Amino acid sequence: MRKIRLYIVFLVLIALLTPVAVIAAPAESSSVESIKEELQTNINIVWTCIAAFLVFFMQAGFAMVEAGFTRAKNAVNILMKNLMDFSVGTIAFFLIGFGLMFGKTNGLFGTTLFGLSGVEPGADWNWTFLIFQTVFAATAATIVSGAMAERTKFAGYLVYSFFITLFIYPIFGSWAWGGLLDGGGWLEKLGFLDFAGSTVVHSIGGWLALAGAIVLGPRIGKYGPDRKPKAILGHNIPLAALGVFILWFGWFGFNPGSTTVGDGSIGYIAVTTNLSAAAGAIVAMCVSWVIMKKPDASMALNGALAGLVSITAPCDGVTPVGAILIGIVGGALVVFAVLFIDHVLKVDDPVGAVSVHGVCGVWGTLATGLFNMESGLFYGGGLKQLGVQALGAGAAFVWAFGLGLILFYAISKTIGLRVTPEEEIKGLDIGEHGMEAYSGFQIFTTT
């Protein structure tokens, strides 16, 4: 009898405890999932911030490339432009540009304007996303300075940097990337692919640079009476090379960072990025060797940048071999583009910014429609993706080049865009800033 009673008590205890166990298991599982989700979110934030800091360091790379490829008498002016386009661009993008690009009412007629209005400001991720997109916006603005170097008024430069990051870049960005936060643009709805910005960042900057160089006109002495171009050599190729290496390094934040997720795709994208850059440098060197009979250092350096720009759009969706092929085309294309713009179009671009960023940005965008493993033409995807990519690249040219011509012409007719011939000959360091980059090195003095 006693055994029966013990057995009954045992069954009652099991019956009472079973619901607790059943409830506890899901609760414990839910807690684990919550911890994992929070950990992944924090990893994403840390990785995206690191990537943003790498992209910010690219400003130093652009400054070194542009200063090295231009003359010593304009080095301070180059450095000031790169400092100020980031500083001015940061404020303009925070106050208005970010809202136009990513707010719920983003776009050409959007009403989301100030700071993080239109998105939820309380979330940690939004601040991370803001700094990441800020450094991208500043990159688009700084591309322009190279093509307009050595003859642009500093005040005019500040004005156009402000408007680029305030309106021109964000509006196109909303068309292609608005859905990355709370917006949504017509290009991305069509299926336009631009993973890290061959068009959104580089072509926009490149076509604005082309417009600025056209409105400005060439530097004094660039074209002779016969209209043949004359080389105006940069004063410090080692400095330019250092800048290219910094940019290459920063691109490992630019492309892999565009995942905004800390996962295994980062390494893969870093590999495709690196392969394309290496292929671009090699091919540009070889092509220049054939054409110019010497392996030209400036062409090889721009070839590396061409490979990087070319792979920026398709870096997440192509094979390593595809990345090499994309870099090969980009490296060859940049050499011919530099020669065509210089000799045929008669547009003076001291650092090859239009060729590297504008032309190779288009190539990278089209390459996505060819080499993307899911929708590319070479992988059985047909012409649809290539057509959408061509539409996006064309829209970028019309938007950036068209508004660029209007903006630069308006500046030239108001506060002025070009320095006087006397200031240009003497150097913008002295004329615009009252100092020299290399004290005692130049024949002119500040007194």
C-alpha cells in the first residue's frame, strides 16, 4: 500500500513539473536566440564602423594622389580642398543629404530634410549607417577636385562641394540605394545592382568632374597653338604612389564594408576587390608600355584605381576569375580613356579622375550585367540585367553631368570659378592661401 502511495505521489510531481519544463525550454531557447541576435547586431555595428573609418582614410589617399600628380606650387590648395570637401560635406549630408537619400519621403520631391528625421533616431544602427554613408558622400565630392586642380578658386570649390553632398549625390543615391534604410528608389525597384557604388559614388563624381573641367577650361600651357596637349608633370610620383596604396587599403572598407554585416562574405568580397585591382595595374602598365614604349608609372597607378572602381559594383556577385577579367578591361580602358579625353576631347584632367571614376564606373556597372552569377548575361541571365544596368549608368550621366554644367556655370558667373592667370602661374598656394607647401623650394615667396 505504501508503495502505491509513493507511486501516486511520484506521478503527481511529474504532472506538476512537466508544464514548467515545457515552458522553461522555449524560454531558454528564446533567450539564447535573443543573445545571438544582439551579438550579431553588435558585430555588424563594429564591422561597419571599422569600414567607415577605412573609407574616411581614403580622403588621405585622394589628397596624396592629387598632390603628387600636380605641381608643387598647388599642393597646399589640394590638401585644403580634400580637408574641406569632407568637412563641408559632412555637415551638408547630415542636415539634408542623408534625409533626402534614405528617409521615408526621400527623393527629388522628398520632404525629409534635417538629420535623421524620417528615420528612427533612437536605434544604434542608424548612427552607424549615417557615418558609413557620410564617408561615401564625401568620396563622391572629393573625386571632382582632381579634375579641376590647379586653376579653381577655393571659394567656388567650397560652394560646389556643398551642393554635391547636399543634393546632387543624395538624390541619385536615393534612386539606387534608398531601400537600404527607409526609402526606396525607382532604379532599385527595376533591379539595378550597384553593390558598393561604381555608379552611385564613382560615376557621379566622375561626371561632375567632367562638367567642372569643361566649364573651367584647360590649365595655362596645357595646349599649344596647334591644340596638341603638352604634358604638365606632377611634382611627386612617390607621393602619388603612396596615395594609391592608401586608396587600395581603404577599398577593403569600401567594398567589403558595404555588406554592413559581419559575416563570411567580407573575405570573399575582399578577394574579388584585390584581384581586380591587381589585374588593372598590370594591364595598364602593359598597355602603356606598348603605346608609350615605357611602363608608365602614372598609368599603372591609375590602372590599380581603375580595377578598384570597376569591381565596386559587382564585387559581391562575381567569381574570382570574373573579377580578374573585369580588372583587365578596366586597366586597359583607363589608358585609352585618358588619351581620348586629353587628345580628342581636349579636356584637361590633371589626375585622370574622369577616366578612372567616370568611365571605369560605367564599365563596372555594365560588368555587373555581364558577370553576375545570378542574373548576368554570361551566366544565362539574358539581356534584362544588362539593360537595367545601362539605364542606371545613363541616368547617372544625365543627372550628374547635366546638373554639374548648370552648377559650375552658375558659380563661374557669380562668385567665380577660376583664378586669375597671374594666380595660376604663381600657384594657388600663394594666391589662395598665402603659404607654400615646401618653404624655400619655390622661386616665388609669400612676401
